[in-house]
Amino acid sequence: MPLTDVEIRRAKAKEKAYRMSDGGSLYLWVTPAGGKLWRWAYTHEGKEKLMAFGKYPDVPLALARERHAEARRLLAIGLDPMVQRKAAKNAEKIAAENSFETIAKLWFDHWRAEKSAQHVDATRRRMDANILPLLGARPITEIEAPELVTMVKMIEGRGAADLAKRAMQNVGQIFRYAIAHGYAKRNPASEIRPADVLRPTHKTNLARIDAKELPALLRSMEVYQGTHVTRLAMKLMALTFVRTSELIGAKWAEFDMEAARWDIPAARMKMRDPHIVPLASQAIEVLEMLRLLTGSSEWLFPGDRSSKKPMSNNTILGALKRMGYKGRMTGHGFRGLASTILHEQGYPHEHIELQLAHAPRNAVSAAYNHALYLEPRARMMQEWANFLERTQRGGKLLPFRGSAA
């Protein structure tokens, strides 16, 4: 008679192991220790074999019978069920080793070298939240372009079109890595472009005032009613026109007052190369005042809540808003103003671009390019600072003094 769940539950261990038959050579093997194991005895090509289907109650009676029926079906067509199960497990193992997630992690470990901690963290979170949940378990060789379209449109549907484009870029990088290392033969991400599936977006430039409005801005900064540290941060940004992230992350150890230079390490630069900012005398004066306020911290601009972290990325933007420049000026706007005015004054394009850390770099030049044209750049930065000082005092745009060559 076939077994019942009640019989199986009531079966007790004995001094010796015994079997409880369910029919068709399927039986439950009850051990002296109380274990209840599903077994099936069968013969293939004249050899007697014993196949295990798991342990009760992890494998209940109904599931044991399903596995038994499938094994008998394979045997009926001439296949050895145990060999087929082993082959299936091997296939699963190979698929797991060649899954998109496995290759993505290999790519990530390779890619992250020399990237900033902030960039690495943002990319990891983008992968974990947007890419791997949909593609991670799929064998990388089986992924097709429509799956990538589904992924980016799901992200776009949340109102994150830029994130969708970045996710597609990362997927393409992962497939290129897979091809280079023999895990895949084609890159489905290269077969489509974001513009093929995503709605067009209008890029808006970061707000900045016109040059003719600079005198009023400089005067507003001089009498800013907020904290002295924020006021000095805006002044130093105007004098150096570095990126906001480069300014607020500045540490005192990066400054050489005697040499009048600020050496920003590669890890904090967008271009991943070290950057030298020559310091005009006005910038040195700002730093000396700032040291009286924040010199006890490692940061030039420590946060309000904790001196162990730098100020918020929105501090300068908030200050400009309180000064009446909401939607008209950002911290980044100082870079655009400096570029426009310096170009109009005839300063060499390559000097300006190097000072903005825009200059194209390659592996050969990256090691020394940051120090290129250092003397003329130092003169340019001093003349720029003089121009800002005269403009602030005079209340109107005044011409540069000194050579632009």
C-alpha cells in the first residue's frame, strides 16, 4: 500500500534501519538516529543503482513522488536519472559562474581602481538597485537587447532618465569586460542607444549670472549675513574657480602657503589626475583668516553638525539663494564666469583649460600635465584675483591690468 503522511510522521526509529515502501521501488529509509530519507532503487544498463530524493520533512511525500515520477520517465527513455541530475547541477553551476551578476562583480573590482570613493559608492548603489535585480541571475550569454530596454524604461518610469542612461553605460562596460575575458561573444548594449528607447531630455546648463552682474555679486558676498566660514568659502571659490566638490572637500594638508599653491590629489578630481591651483595673494589672505576659524579641523570647511565631515554640498548654493540669486547663480557658475572673462581678455585657451582641469589627458601626459604652464597660470590667477578685487571695490567691471600672454 502507498504511504501516507500520517504513517511517515508516526514512524519511529528502531535499533536497525528499515524501509517503508511507497511502491515503484520508492521507499523511505528510517535510520536508527531517526532520520527519514527518500530512496529509489533502479537498474540501468544492467547495473543496480540507488538514487536519493532528499530528507523528510524537507521533501514531503508529494514532492518525493514528483521527483520519483520524473526519474522514472527519464529511465523509460533510456537515460540514467542520476547522470542527468548531475549534468543539470553542473549546468546550473556553470550558469551561476557565468551569470551577469558574477561578471558584473569581476568588472566592478577591475574598474574601481583609482576611482574616487564617492564615484565607486554611487556606481555600486546604481548596480544593486537598478541593474542586478533584473539581470543579475541571467546567464550573461543569454541576455538580449530587449531585456536592457525593459531595464532602462523601468528606471525612466521612476522619473530618473539620467540614471537610466548611466545604468545602460555600466551594462555596456560589463559586457565589454565579459568579451575581453572570454565570458561572452557579443555586447547587446552596443546594439541600442538610449535615444532609441528613452524620451529626449533637454539639458540645462548650471545657472550663472552675466559678467555685468559680477560687481553686485561680489559686493553681496562681502557683506553676506551668514557665517564667516560660508562667506570665505564663496570668496575662495571665486578666486580659484574649482569645482564645488573640490572646494568643500579641501583639507589643510593640501595647502603650501609658502609656495602659494594648492595641490588637490587625484582621488578628489573629476579627471582622476592631481591638480595644482596657484594661489593669488588674495587667496592666501582668505586662507589665513579661515585658519583662525577652522584651523583646528583637518577640513577647511568643516560641517556645522560635525567637524569630522566637510560642509554640505548645498551650503554655497543656499547662501547664494539667501543673497537673492536663486536660479541665477550656482557655485559652479564661478567657473563659467572665469572661463568667459579670461578668454575675452586674451589669455591662452590651454592655460585656462588646464586651470579649469578640463584639459584632455592621456596615460602618458597625466603624470605631469597638471604642472604644465604653471608660471603663466600663476600670473593669470593673480591677475584674475586683482580683477575681482578692483571690480568689487569699484562696483563695476574694470579691465585687467598686466599681460595676458
